Amino acid sequence: MQDAAPPDIEFDMEGLDITEDADFGAPELDDEEVAALVAVSFVVWAGIIILGIIGLALSIYVAYIGYATLELLPEPRRPVPSFVPWLLLVPLVNLAIIFIIFVSIPKAAQEELIARGQPVEGDCGRGLGIAGAVLWILGCTAPIGMVLMLIATMKLAQAKRQLAESQPVGA
């Protein structure tokens, strides 16, 4: 079998000069396309702003419940000073404070309720709070984390109500 030489392929295209800069000009959008782009950008920005407001409201609620729960605990059982939950509103500091709130405060509330002889349901939101904090920090799953943290905060609020209704040990 004899090898045939491949045909010469010419990659040069007539009339195409790749050394010149191509000028595509300004895109021409009609009014409907511009209106659609404006509407989409408005919806995106509105969503970002709404999520930010919801996140701020949730942070304030979590900080208040954490503060109020700490105030109901006797001084020796407080894992952190009462002002610490309010640090949740400080950017970047909140990344660590959220774990302090959902790890130490529910645990201390649970221990105090047990010491007072009160029935305790679950872990006072500790597990959901940790999961919510992790998902919230990841960013792409922040809405799911917000929901989990809200549920955990409601469980902590329930423990706070139990603490408020019961008598401290030794009183």
C-alpha cells in the first residue's frame, strides 16, 4: 500500500487580516431589551437588599435572645459576659460569635434548667444552631442557614421562658 501525500490545506483566508483590531461598535439594544435588563437588575438588587434586611433582623433577634438568656443565668453559670451576643452585629467578629452563641449559651441554659429540676426538651437549639451557623458562613447556603438559626433561636427562646418562669437554685 502506497502512502498518499495529504492534500495541501491552506489556512489562509482571503480578506481576513488578523493583525487589525476588530471594531464591533456599541451594541444596539432596543427599548424592550433595555427595559428587561433594568427589570432584572432591579429584581436582583431588591433580592440582595431584602436578604440583607432579613439577615440583620435575624442577627438582632439572635443577639437579644442570647443576651436575655445570659441575664437569666446565675453569674457562675454564664459562659460569657452578657454583652457578648451583641457582638454578633460587628462585621467579621460575628463569624466567631455566632458559634459562641449557639454552642455555649444553649449548653449553659440546658445545665441550669436541669439544676432547677425543669424538664428539658432536646439541646435547647444547640445542634440546629451550629448547623445553621456553618451554612450561613458558607454563603451560598445562607438562606438555609438563616432558617436553621431561626428555629434554633426559637428553641433557645423557649429555654429562656422556662428559665424566667422557674426559681433559681438556692432562691
